[in-house]
Amino acid sequence: MLRRRLTLLLTLGLTSTAWADLPPLPPVDAGPPLTVAPALLEASLRCTDDGSPWQEPVILVHGTSVLPEENWGWVYLRTLSARGLQVCTVALPVRALGDIQEASQYVVHAIRTVHARTGRRVDVLGHSQGGLEPRWALKWWPDTRDMVDDLVTLATPHHGSWLANVLSPLPCALKACLQMRRGSSFLEVLNRDDETPGAIDYTSLYSITDHAVLPASGQASALLEGAVNLAIQDVCPGRVVMHLAFAWDPVVVALVVDALTHPGGVDPARLPKGICRRMEDPTRYLSDVVTRDYLRGVVRSVPLLPPTFVEPRLAPYVVVDRSNVR
């Protein structure tokens, strides 16, 4: 940094009296500037705060087409708060139907803000697409890596979803869908080099009965090199956990709590005995989420994102080839 200052002074021919007039340098490894309006970033973040001293905070990142309260409100907000964790949610724009690169800026802001407010390293939990935004944030905004303790992803198509490949040729194809295709430019760049950067405990929980990510996408889609990768069936053989069920399944919830409340990744040996016998009625969750308000919200969001057959171009900070820059 000192060398940068001296070089700038010599280049501009400035005297020592002009030192204070120089603009402050950005933090080292801060990554590219955020282009989303600060007011939108701040409005997207909500945290529980009962006035007690902050415990280790956790940021919840929702999946495609839902809002934070629809994804997390029925189980995780209550469960994690009951375990003494301070819970924050980040609302991705247009129900996470748009460009994942833009949505990731909301996660960057959330990590920086919660870390600054609490003075603690934060945990991040993402469901489905909600596991991709934190990974993109940690990859391209390196300063966030020292702010995160754990990243736990649930049913996340780290290497693509066959369902996205099926839907992407349709006229209703949306940006996020195109980016989650197997072989997309977004995923190719995201998984290039180190898939789990930083001194962070990564955990990827997945299910072999997941209709959106597995089995048609192949088991490798959910696996992260450098993470603790765990199939729910490795804990409870024969258990059927579909894609949406990660939002309520008791075994998944127990694994998440274990990962977030212990050093290192998840360890199923610490789960309570008899956990595999616990079941939850999905109709209670679905009746709360799949309502007319939810469907109306999705319908209202789609016109904000004109249909496209072309994957969003990679942002300038990730490419050298200018032909693929927006």
C-alpha cells in the first residue's frame, strides 16, 4: 500500500502537503465495488435482536422464487434462535429469479454489515440457489473470507441442475435458471480453481432423492472440493428427502444446527439418537408457503425480468475476454 502511495505521488508530482488530499485507498482485497444502491442493500437485511449480547450470527440466504420468511420462517428462524444464534435474513431481488451475480452483492453487504455490527465471524446458510450467492461472494470479494466462520449449503446445485437445463429452452426462461444449467459460464467460473476459498468450514448437505439436483444431475453436482459433503441417506439410509424438504426435514435441521454450533464441518455422530425416526408433516409447511400470496408474488416478479434465452454475461471483474462483458 505504501508503494502505491509513493508511486502515485511521484507520478502526479505532488508535494507532501497534498498527501491529505488524496482519496482513501480501498481495503486490500476488497473486491470490485458494489453496484447495487446502498438503500436497496440495507433494506434487504433483517436481523433478530432481543437486546441480549450478540452470539455468533447466522445469515440465511433463500432459494429461487421464495422470500426469506417463506423459506426459513416456518422452521429455521425459530430453531436457530432457540439455540441462541442471532439470525439474519437477506432478501434477494425479485425472489432470486434474476442475475445471481447481482444477487450476490446483497450477500456481500450482509456479511460485511453483520460482521461490523457484531464484531464476530458470521455463519451463512443457503438453500438451493441460496448456496451459490455466498460462494460467489467469497470468491470475488476476498475480504469477506475472514468474516465468515461456516458456510452450509442445502441441496445446492454447485455444478448444475438438470431441471435448469430442461427449463432453460422454454420461452419463460429466467436469468438465474440459465446460470444454474450444467455447463453454464457462471458455474464454470464459480468452480474454477479453488471451490472452497478461505479458512472457512464448508458443509454441503444433499439428498440422493432430490428431484431438482439429483439423481439426473449426477451426485457430483452437490459435491464441493474441500468441503464436508454429506448425503442425508448416509445418516438415515432409505430416507426420502426431496428438494423442498430441506426447509423442514428434522434430520436436515439437526445437521445444520450441528454444523453451525461446533468447530469444523458437520459430524453426524453428534446427532441425538433416534433422529432418523423423526418425521414432519410437509403439508403444514406447504400450506403456509404455497399460498395465493406466494403465487401472486411470483407472477408479479416475472414481468420485471424479461424472458431470455441468453445467459447473463459475466461481470467485468471475472473475465479478460471483453466480448463476454456486459
